[in-house]
Amino acid sequence: MTTADLDTDIATIRDALIDLYKDLHAHPELGFAEHRTSAEIARRATTLGYNVVSGVGRTGVVATLSNGPGPTVLLRADMDALPVREQTGLPYASTATDPESGSPVMHACGHDVHVTCLLGALEILARARSTWSGTLIAVFQPNEELGAGAQAMVDDNFFERFGTPDVVLGQHVMPLPVGMLAMHPGAAMASTDAWKVTLYGRGSHGSQPERAIDPVVMAAATVLRLQTVVSREIGGGDTAVVTVGSMRAGTQNNIIPDQAELQLNIRTYTPEVRERVLTAVRRIIQAEATASGAQRDPDIEVIDTFPITTNDPGAVDRTLEALGARFGAHNIIDPGPVTGSEDVGIFATASGAPLCYWFIGGTDPATFAAAQEKGTTAQDIPSNHSPHFAPVIEPTLDIGVAALITAALTWLGDPAS
């Protein structure tokens, strides 16, 4: 398929994809609750001629298309949203709430872009069957945000039911200029360990602190000491992030509570550093409780865990060459390891297939350049998970569709041979 042919095909479905994207953005759903989204994906993929199975890993959708002998290529898009109240002011902004929790819901991470681009790629690849041979497996994955969806699909006998891929491909929209792609071989995204820590003290009246074991002080001391893990226990050549994102205790100004809760997020790139950081964090939590005279050990509950996303260097080289030819090598960068996390790598690890996962820009280039010139990129360019995150619709969708098709055709077979 030539670049001109691909551009022409994308132009014919552009308006329909824009409508689909706006609809998905306005109707976000949280992980394992993507019922409307899954139904719409299944309906569209079936219409395109794919063999569609819904309910994989609870709410996942798998669409397959066999087109003669050749490699099996897995294309993956995540589809869940976040418990965030949208503040973009867009005419198609989400006003949705989760029916169970009542919390506001928003596509603040761009998964609506991912779903739209993959459906667009499936439509064009189905039209262009004469240009490739092999099998496509399109995975619309639930609950990426909690790192549970990919494993749920694998545990639902994914490979026994749909086959083992020869490569796993996927992409993620990021706050980069539209037209730019980014890809890093090796450890591309960090592993994540999220913990909820409950510290136990002894409550008392605020006027009589001597009768208490104050969990607020215990929690505060723990938070401060945790800041030394990266700066004093991790080597300068290694990378780790330790964040305390939530601290909750007490209800009144004159009551010392009997417990406090911390929520931690830990990111690392190697198993060795991960083990060192987790050991240090656990040691500090226990030590601060002991130092405070706590009569009960802290509870540590694992909220979620993401593995390291590791791009296969050979798969990156092969895919990068094709993407560079399509978009221009000057539009592709190596961002280095990214501290965000993903569970797409589970499909690769569980199957033994190489992974190639890249980023596409979703920010207006002029806006990005102006912020870069002022040195205010971090403040002026909303990032993923921000209530202001709003990718530019076009040409983001065009580029996302073209990137998936270009990468897939690189790995699919040539019918002439």
C-alpha cells in the first residue's frame, strides 16, 4: 500500500472517525465497566467483516481477520477512562458519572483516541486484503488504568482462543506535538507498585496528646523519610520515583485519631532497583511506626502493580524503519525511558512475542512551540490524566490510523511471496 493510497483511504473515513471519537469522549466508562464502549466496538468490527468475540477478560473485545498464510499480528488499544471531572470546555466534553460510585468520568488519558485509531486501521486493512497476508488480532482491552485488563484477558485463555501472535504492536497519545512519534528500545516505561498503607496509633482528645499515639505525626514523619529513598538509597545511574499521593487522617481539629492512611506510588525500571526501593519503603514504614510506639504493625495493601514495559530492540528497529519512511525520520524521537506505566507488555510476555509500543503526539504544534520557547511546557501543556487533557482531533487521528497500518503491514506477509 503506497503512502498516497493510504492517505486517500484515511480521507474517506475521516469524518466518520471524528464523529466516533467525539461520541467515545462524551461517553467514557471506568475499567471493567466499558459496556457501551465494548458494544459499539463489537458492532463496528463485525460490520467490517471481522470475527468478533466480546466479554474477553470481562469487558474486552477481540476482533480477528484471517487472510491466508503468514504472520499473526496483534494490535492493541485500551478503552477505559478515569475518575476525573472534565474541565476542557469542549462541546463534546464528558458529563458522565460512574453508575456505581457516582464519581465523574473522563477520557483523560486518550484511550478514546486509541480505540478510534484502531477501528480506523481495521477498516482500511480489511479493504486492502490484497496487499497483505496473515492474521490480524485486534485487542480492545479493558481496565488498563489499574493494570488489570491485560492479565484478565490472558487469564481468559486468550492465546488458546485466538492464537499466539508473532508481534505485539500498540501506541499511546501523549502531550507531544501532532506529527511527532516517539519510541524507545528496551525498558520503555516504568513498572508501578501502588500501596495503601494504614498506620495505627491510639486516639485521644486533642488537649491530651500524652494519652495518644499520634498517627498524624507518624504519617508525617513517614512521608518525609520516604523522600530519602531515591536521593540516598538509589545510585545516580538508576531511576526511581516514590510519590505519596494521598494522606488521610482524622475528622476534627481537637481529636487525635487512631489511624492514618497513606497511598504510595513507586516507579522503577529494573527488577533490582524495584526490589531495593520496595524493601526500603517497607522498612521505613515499619521503623516510623516502631519509633512512634505504635502497638500494632502497619498494614500494607497492594492496590495495583504494572510490569516494566520492555520494547524488543529488533522489533523497534524493524517498525521504526517503516514509520520513518512514512512520516519522516526527523519526526521520530527517542524519548528515553518514560516514567508512566502500561500493561500492554503482558500480552508480549505471556506469548513470548516481541513488543513494539510507541507514542504519538496530540498537542497543537504551535501551542507546544510557544510553551517550549517560554519554558512553560509543564504548566501550559496538559498531560495525560489532567482534567484539561484534550488531544487535537486532526491530524492526530489520521496519524494514529496511519501509524498502526504502517506498523502492521511491516509485520504481515506479502501475498506475492
